[in-house]
Amino acid sequence: MKTLLLASLASTAIAAWSSVDTVNFDNLKTGAAPPGWTATQTGSGSAKWSVEKDDSAPSRPNVLKQSGQATFPVCIKDDTSLKDGFVEVKFKPISGKEDQAGGVIWRAKDSNNYYIARANALEGNVVLYKTVNGKRSSLDIVGRKGGYGVKEPVASGQWHTLRVEFAGNHFKLSFDGKHLFNVEDTTFTEAGKVGVWTKADSVTLFDNFSYGAK
């Protein structure tokens, strides 16, 4: 009976997502941006996105690496269009004097308009924002007015998992398997693309980028 119950629960969890895709970058050419992605930035500077080999990768041998400097480097998966669903990535902050950040974006219209959740090793916090016409602003957590995300240890040089589930105007953020907070916002209500994000001089690795639709 217990086995049947567990099987039923697993089936229900899988059924919640009509499709799930994972990109691990392992079969892609190294030294160049991944094909089928728009490797760019929000704002000024010059982002550098490339597939590279890394022995620490959760799924070896390759990762997606950002090693340039720009206001907000972003890398958007071109063939995605999600209104309600989830986006998740494993990321490893390597270095950066100004920032050591890694994030995911969703409902992206382009490189200047999207939602973004990010964790920052230098600041030790996790924050959810919206970027509108290239301008980023943090969003209030449900049940709390004001403030700036939540304090959370984000170790540099270690792999972490960042996940956001989104449905309608409700967003649920989890970090390293722990639910941190919820946010509600209606700026972007239509389906959009998903991708990854960093800030300033962050050198960050990404692997096992997953997304799914409801």
C-alpha cells in the first residue's frame, strides 16, 4: 500500500508539469556561446558567455560560464515560451570584486524586460526583481512591505541550486532545496523566455538548466 501511495504521489508531481527540459551543455562545442541561446547583457559592458569544461560540474564535463563584465549579463534560451511553470539552475560563483551572483530569468520579452531571481555570495542574500526597459527593481515579499530579499548564506566556490515556480502573479522561490519566500507581481503576465543571469564582474558557472510548463 505504501509503495502504491509513493508511486501515486510521484506520478502526480510529474503530471503537474506538461513538459520538462534540461540543458547540461555536455554535447556542445567548448569555447563558444551555446547555439540556440542569445548570449548578451542588459545595459553596458561586454558579457562573455561560453561553454567550458569543468571537472566540478554536477553533470560533467561541460558548464556554461560567464566571464565578461557588464551591467547584467544575460543568456536567454531562444526556443522557450512559458507563462506558468518553473525554471531551475545549478550555479557556482567563482570570483568577482563587485559581485559574485547567479540567477534565473523568466517571462523574458528581451534582454531588457524580464523577471529575475538571484543569489549573491558577496552580499549573502537572495532577491527577486523585475527588470523593465533595462531598469532593475526589487519586489516585495508576500507578507512584508519593503526590505531587500532575504539574508541567506551563498558560499563562493560551491554549487548551489536556484529555483522559481511561477503561476499567474505568484512566484515561489527556493534556494538549495529550501523554500525562502513568495512574491506577487503583475508586470509581466504573458508567456516569455527563460534563461540565466549574472551581475557586473561576476565569474559564474551554470549547469543543469531545467524548465517546465504547467
